[in-house]
Amino acid sequence: MDRLEGKVAVITGAASGIGRASARRFAAEGARVVVADLAVREGEALADEIGGSFCHVDVGDEGSVECLFLSAVATFGGIDVLFNNAGISPPEDDSILTTSLDAWRRVQEVNLTSVYLCCRYGIPHLQARGGGSIINTASFVAVLGSATSQISYTASKGGVLSMSRELGVQFAREGIRVNALCPGPVNTPLLQELFAKDPERAARRLVHVPMGRFAEPEEIASAALFLASDDASFITASTFMVDGGIQGAYVTPL
């Protein structure tokens, strides 16, 4: 349908999972995509596959993030869509009683500070184009509590949600839309690795999904595409839930 025809999209964490599915979907809809990731081999292969460009970036490093946007503009002439998708959920991030300060800080840096940095350096380029769309990957855990905790991950995604809402309001009249995409559990390598080590944790979470399954990356990519496109032209500062009904459930079907 060419919903992103003529647009340039920067996607962080694009070499795998939701980011990779989104890069493929955005490119199929006409976008020129900057694949931004630490994983060089996978990132370069994906960029070649979709006719985009690859940029090696550490999203927690200010200089690296600044270079990402300078490179994107130098390559494609501007930026219209920014999908801040990079994130981690390491096993050492667990209960507040067992999660070390170092583990807490690392998750905050990658999941929250990276969004701050990418918006700080990305928004001026959207302003130069007269507007655009920013999608920040938050999570359903930003709005729900869980007794099976990943304390720093949960806190970081709450921060992403609040930051997205504030930026959406601040820049609305400049034509820059900012939305927080809140997936439920997604069948990605990150989740597979986490739950392979603790099948009981996976089972405890799956029982709360009314649809009875985890999302596929392509389903989240479809939601990101909508928010990136002009179809979502009146949507900003929103909490965009794609969670299989988790937030709306009291009990799930048998």
C-alpha cells in the first residue's frame, strides 16, 4: 500500500525481533530504512536485504547516537520516522531484593536513557522536515504490576511511557507525533531466552493472555507501521496497547 512511500525511517534494535520485522515491513511499504544496531553482521545483512543502510550504534552512548542521526541524514537527506525500539531484559534484572545496582543501571541506560538520547538528537531532524512520527517501545508492564518482577525493566518502560506522553504534547503543534507502543509478551529471541531458563515463569505469564499465546514480531511491526504512517495523523501522546487483551482481562477464557 506504500504507506511510507518517500519517508526515511530510523529503527534502533533493528537487527532482530520486533526491530527486524518492522524494518522489513517499513521497507515493504516504501520507506528507506536505517538499520541501527550493535550487531554488525545481522544488521548489514538486513540492510542489504531491504535496500536500506546499516549504522553501528550504541544507543546508550551520546556520541554514538549523535553520529547515527548525522549518518542517516547524510545518507538519505532527512528523517521522517524514528522507532526507538532497542531494549534489553537480562536475567540478572529480577526482584528488587536481588537485582544489583549495576544491573539496574545497565537496563535503565539501554531502555530509557537511549530513548532520551535518540529523541534529543532525532527531533531536530524531524523539525527540519516539518514533522514526523516517533514511536517508542514501552511495554504492557508500564501500566500493570507483576509479582514475577523484572524491576529495572518495568521501571524503564514506565519512564518511556511518561516521556513519550510529554514529548507528544510538547511537539504536537509542530507536526511531530510521539506515541508509546506497549506490546504484550512477544515471541522474540529475548523472550525465548528468558523463558527457556524458567518455563514456570513463561507459563505463569501466558495464562493471563486472553488470546492464549504470545504475539509474533510481525504483529507488533504492523502496529508500529500504523503509528508511523499518516493513517495515525491524529494520534499522539498515546499509550498504544498491543497486548492480546491482557490489560482488559479480569479472568481469561478456559
